[in-house]
Amino acid sequence: MTKKETHLARLAAYADVIMQGGMVEQVGAICFRTGLQGSIEVLLVTTRETGRWTIPKGWAIKGLKSHEAAEREAWEEAGVKGKARKSPLGYFTYLKTLDDGTKVPSLVEVHLVEVKKAFTRFPESKERSIEWLSPVAAAARVSVPELKGLLMSLMRRSVA
């Protein structure tokens, strides 16, 4: 995405696909913990291909409810274990680049995951970087406006 091209402008090119139900669906996790001073910290991960900051997310998993899939993504991509909220915090959209280079619009259902344990070795530990940040700092790092809003919403509500 260029500096002049907005997120919505990129999605607008796919309006027909979206209107015809051609979006793919994914599940994501905003992983959080309470810091030493009692403040909320959230975990961001880098994408494998571009190194952009985002949250753990992936495809729905057959046999798992969406909040359970969010817990699995949190483990595989960020090395954290915790309990996900059953109700989604919200949703965001972005353009997912498939392995063949095709771009498809994706709707991500986001669940809060309260982290109980963090590990240094996990399935994708050699492919991603992780970092704990305040919700404001995390929102500043991600590029998707709707995800920024979800991260900022943690400042206005109690997640405990």
C-alpha cells in the first residue's frame, strides 16, 4: 500500500467480490495481559511474508469454535496460551495474499485472549517477531484502520 492509497481504496477494487459474498473468513486473537503497573498490554506479531505488525490470525479450523481457533492461532503464531472470550470483540477487513499471489478480501472475527503463559519456542517462532505493547502503541504499529480501532477500544473498556 502506498502512502497515498488508503486501506479503503485498496478494498474498493474488490467491492463486487465483497457484494457477491466472495470474502474469505478468518479468526484472529488480540492477546492481552496486565502489566506490572496494572496497565493492559497487547501482543503483536509480524507477518511471515512482509514483516508488517498485526495480530495472530488464520483460517477457521474444522471442529473448533471460532474462539477456540483464536486460541490456537495465538499459540502457533505468538507462543502464548490463554483463554479466549466466546463473543467476538469485533471484526476487521484486509486484503489477504494467498500463496499463489492472488489477493482476496478477508473478514477477520477477532476474539480477546487473556494470556496465562508465554513461551519462547512455539510453532512459528523462527518465522515471526513478537512484541508486547500498550494498546495505543500497538494501534500505531498496525496499518488496518479497523484493527487500530479494536486495539484502541481496549483503552475505553475493562477487559478483565
